[in-house]
Amino acid sequence: MWKPFPYLLLFFLGFLSKAQAQLTIEIVGGTEGAQPIAVVPFGLNTGGVQVPDLAQVIAADLARTGRFNPMPRRDMLVTPHRAEEVDLRDWRLQAMDNLVIGEIARRPNGYYAVHFILFDVFQGKELENRTFRSTHADLRYTAHRIADVIYERLTGQPGVFTTRIAYVTSTLGSDGERVVLRVADADGYNPQTIVSSRDPILSPAWSPDGRQLAYVSFEQGRTAIFVQELATGRRERVAAFQGLNTAPAWSPDGRQLAMSLSRDGNPEIYVMDLASRSLRRLTDDPGIDTEPAWSPDGQHIVFTSGRGGTPQIYQIPAAGGQAKRLTFEHDYNSRASYAPDGKSLVLVTRVNGQFRIGLLDLNRGTIRLLSQGDLDESPSFAPNGVMVLYATQYQGRGVLAAVSIDGRVTQRLSQEGEDVREPAWSPLLR
């Protein structure tokens, strides 16, 4: 959440490693009217080698969207694995709209063939029939790929189950607080530690190709913006000017970073060309300008500014020009970012003293509330625009939450023994 005087005291201890703790995801509302679907346990031809339960992963992926209601396995009267074993009358009797079956076969070269079929039960036809090649280590990822295919085939929208999320955790131990920047699969599995610190880590931001993270750190007593490659752990300091260096945001083509710098005395919005490290100053106002975010077409940047007396959202052409105020409802609006279609903004808004996540319709100029918490912050769109991930409080500690843009489906993502905050959803990784 935007604050007029951010205190950034970061000490970097960066490394890339596996982490044991993972996010636990709980659906806490919005399953009414979900589409019934049966995901039958996959047949196994793996020579006794244990493999993940891919059908369970697929069903859980679909359930978390709130748009699907997977059939409990205890209610399945039959469990076919091949098309010739399927009698769709069995599934019509149980009022299933769709059926998913599949098999996992281990090949002599050590790879796995994962085959699945998606049926439209009432029309009596196959909608998808595919085989994926996978290593053993990638079988869960393959299940997410299958869930993406099913979701897109049934909804017309891309699935986001193969995406990742970045987030910051903090733990208070006998030696003080430990803060960690992590990246995990969209379902909370496979967490990796990117940065570990004794002090806050702020504003993780994904590159458009999903291969790098930009974030704010503090070394040698001054704020700095770093860019780090996830695969190698290689990092580079890209902004460490006198004063504050905060709020990095990637351009859609990945060639530029927008950021807030106070190098000239007042926090203003700048754009850096990453190849040449040249800077362009976009704003020039006595008010604090921070938290830039690019439009999907790269033509505009929105940012938070106090130039009108209270924090509000403004828009400015990315090439430079006059800033235009976008928010007029409520006395506090901050941390805005565009929906993938560019038609709306998600933001933090204050209503009756409570900080909520809101959706600003750019055509109408109205804000619709999405969340119900007292201190909700750091919203991030899913790359398909269907859900919004944000940080909130639950039972006295920081957790993440996700809400559909219609406000109907809600989830809570928590990590035992740790506060979780500063989420950022990756782009589509295909």
C-alpha cells in the first residue's frame, strides 16, 4: 500500500534455493452454481514407479476457480481410463456436464506419456484428446497444463494453472525477523527462495517473459532496485540513485522499467531503458508520485500521486505529456494496475477507514469493491484477468487472498507460522 513516507531498510542476502514451506489454499466462498465435472483417477502403467495423483491436481485446479465443482471420488460408480471403457449414460445419471479420463505410461527412455480425454457428457462427444510428454519431475506441471486446456476449452479463457506467484514472507525467531521473497506454482507448490533478508523486501515485479523479477532492496544504507534471473540467481542493480529508488514496473516489451525516484529531491516517475540505462523523467510535481504501472499496449502509465491533497490514481502517456486524474470516488486510492484487456484497473481504496480492493471501470470512472477486509493491499491481476490476488489480514497475521473480478469467488492462501504479503502474479508461461 502507498504511504507518503516509505521507510526502506533492506539488507540483501540473496540466493536461490528450494524452500520447504508452501502456501495452503482454501476456498472460502463462491462455489454456488459451479459447473459439475468428473475427473477420474488416471490409469497407471508406470512399472511400479510412484507418480503424483494428476487427476487430483487437475480437479483442485478447476475447483479453485469457483467455476467448476469436481465430483468427489467416493461418488464415482465407475472409473474408466480409456475411451472404449466410457459409457456416458453413467455420468448423465449423476448429472455431470463434463468428464475427464486419462492414463500415465512410463516409456523405455524414462519419459512419461500422459494422455487425457475431455468429454461433453450430454452432447456425447469428445472435446479434447491429447497426449503430453513429461519427465517425472514435471508431472505436476503437466497436470496444470491439462487443467489449462480443460479450462480454456470450457470457458473460452486461458487457464493460469501453469503460472507462478511471487510473494514475501516474514518469520519472527529468536534471532529476529527473517524476510524472504519466494516464488511458487499457482497452487502453492514448489516454493523457491529468491531473496532472504533481515529487513523488508518490497515490490516484486515479474518481467513479461516470466524469467526475471525486479524488486526493491537496500544495501550499504541506500535503497536500490535489482533485477534477478530466476533460473540462475544472477542479479543486477539497475537503480541506486541518491534518495529513494522504489516501485519498479516492467514495460510490456520488457525493455524498460518505470520506477519512482527522488534523485532530484521529490519522488517522481521515471522510465529507464534497460539496455542503455538511460532515464526519462515523466512527472514533475510537488506531490509524491509513485507506484507506476504500464497499460497492456505500453502507451500509458498509471501512478499514485498526492498532488491533489490525497493519494489518487493518475494516468500519463508513456512517451510523456500531461497527467490526467482517473479516480474521484473515495479519499484514498493507490497501487493501481491494469487488467489484461486494459479496460479496468485494480487498486486499493479506502472506504469508511477500511482499505479494500476495488475495480475501477475506466469507461465509467466508477469503483466496485471486490474485498471485505480492513487492511487489504497489493492487488495483482491473474494474467487471464479473471482473478485478483492481494494481501490481507486473517486471525492476526498476514495472508494472501484471491477474488474473482465479479466478487463471487474467494480464496485464502496462507503459510503456517509466517506472515505473507506483497503478492505478484506471473504472466502466462507458455
